[in-house]
Amino acid sequence: MTAKRGMDSASRLPTNTYLWPLKRYTEMYRRSLDEPEAFWAEQARKLDWFKTWDRVLEWRLPYARWFVGGKLNVSFQCVDRHATTWRKSKVAIYWEGEPGDTRVLSYSTLFREVNHFASVLKRLGIGKGDKIALYLPMIPELPIFMLACGRIGAVYTVIFSGFSPQAIADRVNDTQAKVIITADGGYRRGKTVKLKELTDEAVKLCPSVEKVVVIKRTGEAVPWTKGRDIWLSSLLDEPHEPVAPEPVEATHPLYILYTSGTTGKPKGIIHSTGGYLVYNHSTYQWVFNAREESVFWCTADVGWVTGHSSIVYGPLSHGAAIVIYEGAADYPTLDRWWNIIEKYGVTILYTSPTAIRMFMRSGEEWLKKHDLSSLELLGSVGEPINPEVWQWYYKNVGREMCPVVDTWWQTETGGIMISPAPGIEPIPLKPGSATLPLPGVDAAVVDASGKELPPCHTGYLVIKRPWPGLLLDIYGNPERYREAYWSRFPGVYYTGDFAMRDEDGYFWVLGRADEVLKVAGHRLGTAEIESAVISHPAVAEVAATSRPDAVKGQAIVLFITLKEGNSPSDALRKDIIKHVRQTIGPVATPSKVYFVQSLPKTRSGKIMRRVLKAVASGESIGDITSLDDETSVAEAKRAYQSLKKTQGGV
Ligand code: WT7
């Protein structure tokens, strides 16, 4: 491959077929479905195993168990393997703090630190299978602790540092974590976020927590609970010895990550060690076509799955150099990212449509101040990317020389599922389409009865067989696991997304088909937002929906009826918004609140969400014939009209 790996420029791509058939991709894809076990065994052999598996796959619907009987260790794969070769002096992590401080960790430094942190965990009494929570800013200690947990077989859950005490407590209580690791604070847009104070609030609601380990980041004074709180530095100062990597079963849980669903309570997605790692090791190479010299920057927060798979496990399992930036993209100025790309010679940039839309709005002059010629490939993830945003990214960030990989996946899928794979074979790109499924991914678009649709029909995106990155289960809730993913269409995995497959077989993922919103790429359930709103003392009833937002993709809109004795006011509106921020976190900030006399409901009492969504988006309700079984069209229209009248008023 040449330096600027040749995928055909999108501008030369009016239609479809001139590069077909794709030879390498087609062969590999076909083999992955014809002989899945041989195919995945071949991939798995690229990792080092302490013990080879007995069986590649045990598939007992709805549970898939990969590489059964095999033993491995994730920190060995991501660190030791490289620290014992010439890569020991290769950069593993280029880290930059928001205030401008920097740290560079080689693989041998990472090796030492992971060992050191693993010894700290052991001293805290943490061992294989124990749960701990990480509530940290984007500092090197976060991936180091993740790897240290993997080293001893402990199971961690990362809690996004933008979450509020109630959201932290819900997650900690669900996992029953004994230890929380946090920091005095973190930097965000020049201000500090007081993480220790937020942790203290949360811990009041968490009886399982015995110890709070605190990392010094901002140096600000923090409240202290004697006997419970410990500075990391004091633990690191104690004598320690290297910690041998614990060989764990391939099916041993690596982490639990909470994500929103259609109920008020987030789901604890459990990922495995072996299948998950094999899947991310393979897909990182296929999608990003990385070279030894690549400098890979995934801008996601480690609090989301992208930060697990695409910051830590995919790249580090390959011995790649990664970039981690702590703070906001527009701080102190809108060229912070472009400055980082130039400074570290980033070759692969993996980010979200929301971020690209923000930069697009602020104009190209910020980009022009920097030399971005190191870039070779661009990626997008988290929500559909509008074709014009794709084009802007391709033209202005990629100088029309870098392929754009639009990667579709989910917290539950563990790794990238549908995406161009220039590491297998360059393909013609279509802006707005995630293109083709990766090897082993048996994706299809079906109608409401589960029948596969002909090309160019919109339906539900499903995956017809398990792949190694598939979640193990929902923590403590196997019924919900079966219900959420395997019951809508029996025997196949339901993604919750609407999609269309065109005549070339390219997938166009259009958005969620369920009650889940994507706000700035973050997943939020309407039920979760509603349960936060309803806990406000003035609120009688609430329905959360969304309207399109030029930067964030979707913005949250609330329709609220008040309890007797309360009247609509601007102050109350602000108070409700504040309440939601305090309960879930700033990610869930509602952008609009409508106070209404009543919510439109069907005769059986279900809220007519489509009507609300149409009102919130300023659209007409249009085709509502399939609205809901018990809703008459006339009824919905009446509700729509009466709500339209309230819109805008307090
Ligand atoms: C949902 C999953 C994947 C890691 C980050 C988000 C939407 C994701 C794309 C894309 C269109 C996308 C889907 C999916 N989504 N990537 N390339 N094109 N939609 O993980 O929070 O679990 O959200 O994000 O709706 O179901 P997540």
C-alpha cells in the first residue's frame, strides 16, 4: 500500500459498479459466513493465548460463547507483548491535558505503570471477578487502570465523567462495586469539574463502596472521609512487585458498560475477554488499515464504548501509538484539535458527526492555520453522518486524499460492524452510507414481520448470527437481554435501528427505530429522561422526545403537565432543566420545555409520541395511518392541532 492508501475519491463516484466485483472483500466475507469457525479461529491465532480454546463457538440462543476453554490476558495482549519487543521504546500514548500539559508513555513505561497499578488493586483486596468503578477524566491513569484490572481479572465499569451523582450511584449500585477510583477534578473548557465532590454525593447512595481512591489532577482542595478515601499517590509509594498477568477464560467478563435502552434504567452491557479482543483486534486492522507508523486518534471519551474498543483495545492490541486529549475541542480556540493533529503527526482521525458539524459551522480558517498533511484516513462514528457533512470532512480535513470510513456499531456489538474496510480492500464510498458489513457480520434489513426486504426498502436492521464482539449478557438481567435483542425477531439480533440497503448492497443506517435518542452521538433513552423529570416535585406527567439539531443531531424536547398548584413559568422551566442535569448529567440537558394542559394519549392510555415528535420538530404529522393500533387518525390529528396551539407559549 502506498502512503496515501488509495480508496477511490468520493467525488469520482457518481454511481456504483465500476469497481465491482470486490475480490478480496467478497472472498473473505463469503468465507466468514461459510466457515465461520475456521475463519474466526484464524483471526484468534493472531493473539497470544496461554491456552488454546477447545471450541470456537458455543451458540445456544440467545447466548454465544466464543473460544470456549481458551485462556488469555488482555493486558498481556495490549502491553507485555509489545514491551518485550523493539516496541518497548515505541510511543503507546501521547497524552495532552486541556491546560496544555503533556505526557508521553512508551510501551515499556505503560508496562511498568500497569504492573504498578495492578499491585495497588491487589493491595486494596481486589481480585479476579471483583467489580470496581472508574469515574475519571481523560487522563492516562484511566486506560492504565482499565488494563490493570484486566491484568488481574477484575471487572471494571467506566462511568462517564459528565454523569451526575444519581447516575453514578445507579451504576455503582447495579454492579455492587467495592471501590471507586476518581480524581480531585478534571478540566473542561477552562473550568474544573469537581469529580471528588460528585463522587462523595454518589457514595452516600452506595452502601457497597468501601474505598474511594483519589488521583490528584487539578490540585484543588477536596472533602475527605477518613478511613474511606485514599490518595493514589500514597498507594503507589508503598513497596510493590510486578504482577503476573492472570490467565482468564475467554468468556471471563472484561468490563460492564452502562447504556440507555427503552426503559428508565440503563443496561449493564457485559463484554467478554477473548471474543471481544479478537473482534477488536481484527476490525481495527480491517477498518483503519493502520501501519506500524500510524498515529491513531479516536476523540471519543473513554466513558463510551468507542473509548474502550477504539482508544484502548483495538489499537493497543496492535502496539499502535494513540493520542488521548483530555478536554474540549474548542478550548482555548476552535483549532485545538488541528493543533494536536499537527503536533503529534496524527495519521488516523476517528471522530463523530457532531464534532464535524461544529467545526463546519465555525468555518475553514481554523483548519487553514495548521498543517494536516499527516492525515491518511478519517473515521466517523456514533450517528448517521449527513452527506454534506461527510463531503466537508473529506474535503477540508482530508484534503480529498483520505478515505472516510463511516463505521456503524453499538455498545452491544463490542466493535465495528458495518464500515468500509480499506485494510481488506478499498471500495467505492458513498457519503452517508456505512457501506458493507465486515467479515462475519450477517446483516440484513427486514420488515415488521421479520421478512428480508428487497433493495431500497426501509426496515429494521438485524444481524442474523452471532459474532465474537457480541455482548455476553445484561448484568443481573438476563430476561432483559433476551427481550431487548432476541425477541423482536426470534433468532436474530435486533439492533433497534432503521436502515435501508441499496441495490449495491450498501447499508444506510437512518436512525433509531425505538425510544432511544442520539444527542451529540450519546445514547439517551426517553424513559430515562422522563424518570429524571418526573422526580421533580412540580411535574405530574412528562413525555420526552426530540427535534433535529444542526450540530447535535437530535436535541431533547419535553412536554410536561404540572401538578395542581403549580403554574408554568420561566423559572420553573429553568429549574426542571437544572434538575435533569443534576440527575443524569449535562449530556441530558433538555433544549426545549413545553408546558401543556394534557398529553396526547391513545384510548388505552399510551402517549402518542409521533404526534409529540412532529410538534417538536415543527413538522406536520403526515402519514399516521400506522400510528398505533388503538389510535384513530382523527384522534391523533386533534391532539396534534391542540398541541400546535400551545407550542411556543409557556
Ligand atoms: C447507536 C449505537 C458505536 C459506538 C458509539 C455509539 C447509532 C452509531 C452509526 C453510524 C448511523 C450510527 C445507531 C446505533 N450509530 N454509529 N455510523 N451511522 N448511526 O454507540 O451509544 O451504543 O449507540 O448509534 O443508532 O444503534 P451507542
